[in-house]
Amino acid sequence: MSAAAGHALELRGLSKRYGGFTAVDAVSLRVERGQFLTLLGPSGSGKTTILMAIAGFVAPSEGAVLLDRRDITALPPERRDFGMVFQGYALFPHMTVAENVAFPLRVRGMPRAERDAKVRAALDLVQLSRFADRRPSQLSGGQQQRVALARALVFDPALLLLDEPLSALDKKLRAELQEELKALHRRVGRTFVNVTHDQEEALSLSDRVAILNYGRLVQIGAPEVLYEQPRTRFVADFLGKSNFLHGTVREVRPDGMALQAGATRLVQAVEGAHPAPGTPALLSLRPEKIVLLAEDEGAENEVDGTIAAWAYLGAGYSLAVRTRDLGEIRVALPAWRAPITPREGLPVRLGWAADAAVPVLEDADAA
Amino acid sequence: MPRDAPALSAAGAAARTRHILPRDAGWYGLLLPAFLLMTVLYVAPILQVLAISVTEPVPGFGNYERLFTNAGVQRVIGTTLRICLITTAVALLLGYVLSYVITLATPRAQRWWLLAVLVPLWISVLVRAFAWVTLLRRQGLVNEGLQAVGLIEEPLRLVWNEFGIVIGMVHYMVPYAVLPMLAAMREIDPRLLAAARGLGASRFAVFSRVFLPLSAPGLVAAGVLVFIFSLGFYITPAILGGGKTLMAAEWIKLQILDLVRWGMGAMLATVLVVTILVTLAIFSRVVDLRRVFGGGH
Amino acid sequence: MGGYASGPFARTVAWATVIYLVLPISIVIPVSLTDRRYLSLPEEGLSFQHYANLLTSEAWLGAIWQSLWIAIASTLIAVAAGTLCAIGCWRLGRRSTELVRAMMLLPLIIPSIVYAVGLYRWFGMLDLLDRFMGVTLAHGVTGIPYVVITVSTALAAFDPRLEQAARGMGASLLQTLRWVILPRIMPGIASGAIFAFIHSWDELVLVLFIASRQVFTLPRKIWDGVNENLDPSMAAVAVLLILLTILLLMLDGALRARRDR
């Protein structure tokens, strides 16, 4: 299993319609060799349909699936040579762990001795050699998940597809297996395509994340890029938490712009295209990028408000601060040496840097 | 749980109906043996019966005119309908009470009750008809027993008449009545009954206001099923009717094997099939054959 | 059931009904053991002479063998065709196979007398009257519904993702059938086989029309007996048939218990 064995996958204008309903709408994307791509979106966003189209279980209405530039759209699933970890794992209950893992080799008519060696190697890879003769029903959820992984990887597939691989597990186990999955990806060096609705899982596992909504690809990029530079309101909202600030562009300078929201004036750094003065603008501001200013402190943006509600979350406080012109602003305040003791009605002054917020598009405009 | 499951399964179903992919060809191939056997060896002979009814002895609807002119045919249809309705009514009544008791029994008791219903269901019709003859004929066990006790002087005429037929047919039909009704009754939430009782309803009120309305679909399904099964019954009426009471099936056999009047036999056979299919179509929403044969045992 | 029990009237009727259902089946047991030469309860002692008569009579044994072979052969036909059809319908989905499913249930709905009449003419044309092959085919076709129903029930509990998983890992249709689907639905297939067997073993109406001398099955022999000479060996046959049916039902129950586990 060498890194060179990874393959590149490309979707070109992939659409899937069911009668009048469009499940996937002209999605184009590329997964490079050895990359870990996650399709992330809420339920009904079309992510699973895309995965099923890649696997060959769903025939696209339009568009093509290409593997290393070769069109495989019409190839039936059994001839695509893709490994797949199904939701709920789909382990064969009437076979032992070893028989499950041997299945893809058996259908390829591999001689027994070679098969046994490969099965052993695959079970070693997921540290399950001791359980080779058990039935899936005798294993824990996490162990079943690893059997499914071993079974999907044992035949050196061109691509590994994962359909919500961790969704059946409890939260703690999920975090553990996330790390294992990431390490496994590095070890086998294969191209992985993962589907999930869990944003944390997407951020921690992936080289790149494709965000889908209503069957459309909204944004694709590295997790950091998506988090720091969301292109639309939906992306900013779906990945982590965000405040949305509405204003009107007053003044445009080479390195930024000034916005007016009621009586409040905001300065905002801008990269790339500058909006024209007089147009409305929308900013996404992460709660953790806002600080509470002491009396003698200042910031590029300063807003006064009062605490409307607060909650203690262990690592920090979550504050909802009511402001005159910007509505309610959510602030994440580290609990360790917090400058204030939150209580309702307490007046506070919020501050953030000009490059803390990001201008985003309304989703209707992005389409 | 699969978040996208509804979309996906809808996807699967639609993919199957709209895009018949070449990869589905294999699955259609699996249907082929059964489809061919059924077409060539089942549907074709039956269509031929329908054809004979309008072609023999002469083309046209002459055979069907007899339905309105021939007293013999009318008598057979009358007898058949009368016996079938009586059978259905009695089988439903007994089956309903039995299902009611089974539904309310403990799981352990339920198994025994069910056994008593299902074993007769699968015992040969012929064996059962024979057993009834043994019991009911002139020198049969029932008559001898009653005479020995002194309840009667002369043996009762219990078999080789309509009474015997109804006894045998009801015996055959009670299990078929029980299965759909039991399935419907098992879906009734038992807490409803306890709750109604707790709210002060009498046992009769609980039954008539809660249990009966909720089990009505099962009752209708059982009624349709028993009625259509009774219509074409052959063995039981032939043995227990002793050739004196003619029902449709035996009349058809008589026309074809003994009188060689194919047209008439085929005509009544067609009437039988059409009646059954129309009845089923009307009640198709409440009758689930699969459930009757697949779920009960 | 949740603290609500049936009343005394209902229980009385239910018991009476069950006695009515079971009585004729149980009464043939003492009758078959009678020491008389006519149908009656044993008077002076039990006797197995009627069983002995039965098992030494070439006519009865011949009929039993013929019925057995026909039932086995027709069960094979019904199981093979019915199982494949149920799997195909399951995989292709309810909507696209609605007609086929309905067609497979026809033999349960249409009275056998109608089919018998049609088959009499049809087999006359195909030269299959009074032939082992003819009766076997007729019983096989009419046994298909039982198999389709039991296998469909078994498939309803089968996770369709297992089939997808197998195909996704490169298994062909035949490999998927053999290694994944069939092993999982075996109990359903066995149930279907049992009911198809009972169906053929007990079938009389078709045999009355399409067989006469060459093929003379057990039900046909019983039919002649009931209509001509009612003697205690009939009761002995009845008892043997009842025992066989109960045995097969118990086998089915055991299979179901295994599947549900």
C-alpha cells in the first residue's frame, strides 16, 4: 500500500434529479491523489447522493465521474474497485471478521494463501487480529467500524469512500476514532472521500472540505480557509458559530472599508474585490475574536452594550451582548482570569480588530 | 441514524423506476423463470378457459345468456351464494371471538391458541372432510353417541346435505378468518382498553366503542378473504354434500368431465374468476394476502 | 394484555370453536385403532391391523411413493423459481414489479377448479395429461406463491446495504446471491419449501382432472376411498397424514425460531 497507489477523482457538472426534485445540482470538484476530502452538509444537502454516484449505486442525471481522467460514469459499482465503509458498516452477520475482510478478495478469485496473508495484514492494520474468528455481532461499535475499514482497504482500492463512518458511535469513541482514521489515512496514503454532517469531524479529519447545501457546492477548501474565510453566510454559520453584522459601505480605501450601521461606524479589512460605496454589506464575526475592553483599552472597532444573557461552559463563558445598532452579539470569553464576572444587565464594551471579521455574501446572492 | 436516508431511499426507488440501467438487467433475469412458468403454465390455461366460454359450442355470448334463462345454472348460483354467505357469517363470528380471546391472552396462552388454529389450517382438506363424514353420517359417532345417551331415537341427517357442507366449510374457513383479524387486533394498543376501563366504561362499552371500531378493517379483510375462498370450493362440498347439493365448482366439474359441455363449464368458471377479482379489487386496500399467508405462522 | 382480559362469554365461545376445530382431527386417531372392520370407536381393544393393512397394500404404498416424488420435484421447481423471483422483486423495488408480484399470488386467489379445467385442455394439447411431468409442473407452479411469500418476508428483514456492500466490493450478481443473500434468507426458503411440499402432497382437484391411471396420488386414492368404501384404513391414512403435517409444521416452527434469534 504505497502513496503512489492513490488516484485522483473528478466530478464534472454532476446532477441528480428525481422527478421535479433536484438532489444534486451541477457539482464539480476535484480530489487529488492521496487527499482526504469530506463532503459536509446538513441532511438533504445531497452529500450522500454524491457519494452514491461516485460509488456507482446512483446513476447521475447529468455530468460525469472521472477517475484519473477516465470517465467511469457508466461503470457498475462492482467494477469500480472502490472501497466503501457504509453507514452502519454493513458487515455480513453470517460471516466471521476474517471472512468479512476476505470477501472482496474471494470475489476476485484470489488464491487462499495469498488471501489469508492479506487479511492478516489488513486486520493488523486496524489492530483486530485477535478478533479474526468472531462474528460482527460479538464486537463493539468501534471494533465493527475498524472491521469495515479493513474490509474496505484489503483489496487495495483505488479510492476509499466513507459514508458517515463515525455517526453510529458515542461522542468519546468518535473523537478517538477520528484520530485513528486520520493516522490510517496517512499510513495507507490513499484517496479518501468522506461524507458527514458533523462539522467538527470534517474539520479535524480532512485535507479539504466541500460544503453542500440544497444540492449545490457552496465552497470547497482547506478546513482553515473555510473557517477563516467563509464565502457565504451559510458556510460561516454551518462551520462553527458566527455573528452577522449588517451595514452600508461608506468609504473604500485600498486596505479596507468603513461601514455604517445606525450610529455605529465599523472599519473592516478587505482582500480582493472591493464593494462600491453605498451598497449593503454583511460581515461574519466569530465570537472568540471579540474581546471585552477595559476602560483604558481601545480597538479598531468598539461597540457598547449590556449583557442580555450568559452561560458558563467550563472552558469559557458564552455572552449575549445587546447593542444599539448591531443587535445581539455573541461573545466567547475565556473563563480563566476573565476580566469580569458576568451578570445580566452589566454594561460592557466590545472590541475587535479590522481583520477579525470577514465580509460574506448572502446565500441567495452567492447562487 | 442515516440523516440522508429518506433522500437516499427515494433516490434508490426512483433510480430503479426511471433509469433502467443495464446493471439492473441481471435482477430482471431473476424474475424470468417464475414469470415464464406462470405465464405458460398458469395464466395461459386460465385465459383459455375465458376464451372457451365465448367460443364453444358457437362463438358469442350464448353461454352467458343461460345465466338469465337456465333455471339449473341459476339454482347453482343461488345455492353457492347462500352457502358462501352463511359460511362467511359463521366463520367470521367464531373467528372474531377467537381472535379477540387470543389477542387478550398472555403470550404463553397465545402460543397454544394459535397452534389450535394453525394446525387445522394445514391439515389436508380431504382428511378433514373424511373426519366429518366419520362423525356426522347416519351410523356416525355423533348419531350413535346421541342415541346411546337416549337424546334421539332416529339418527339425525347431519351430512350429505347443506348442513354438512356448512359444517365442513366453516371448519376450513375459521383459521383464514382468524389470521387477518388477529393481525389487525394485535395492532390495537392494549393500554387503550385498560384506559377506557379505568375511565369507567363497562366491558361491553369498551368492546363496542373501542375494540370493535379499531378491529373493523381486519373484520372486513377476513370477510372478503373467506367469501372469495368459499366461492370456488370443491372438495368439501363434493364429499359432505354427497352429490345432492351442487355448488359452482362441482357443477363446473360435472359440465366438463361428465357432460362434456365445455362452454357452460367455462362460462361459470369465468363468472367465478371475475366475481373474485372484482371483489378483491374493490377491497384491495384492506386485504393483504401476503399478511395472511406470511405473517400468521 | 395490559390488565385487560376477555369476558367469560367470549372465552366460552372461543373454547367451543377450538374444540370444533380440533375435534374431527383428533377423533380419527381412536377410529384408526378400532378392532372392528368398519368405521367405529374401538370396542374391545386397540388394534393396529388397519395400519398393517395400509403399509402392506401395494396400492396404498404406490400412491404414497408417487405423491412423495411429485411433491419433492414440484417443491424444487417452486423453490427455485419462487426464491429467484422474490429476490428480484425485492431488489428492483415495489413499484416496478407490482404486476409480477400480483401475478405470483394468482394461484392463491383463483379457485383450483378453474385452473384444473383450463389445465385439462392445455395439457391435452401439450400431451402432458396423466404424466408425472404434467402433475409435477402443475403443482410446482401453484406452489410458487407460498415460496414467494415466505422468502419476501425473510427479505424484508434483510439489510439492503449488505447487497450494496457486496456489489461495491466487486462481487458479481451470482456471487452476491450465493455468498450474501441466500445464506441470510435460508430459513425463509426452507419455510416456503415446507408449504410448497404440503401443498403438492395434499392437492387433489388438479389431479382429478389431469391424471387418471398412470399417475395416481395419495389424495386421489383417499378420494376414491371416501366415495366408495369407508373403512378404518382410511382413518389410518388420515392419522399418518396429520402426523406428517404436524411434523412439517414443527420443523417450520424450529426454523423460524432460529431465524428470529
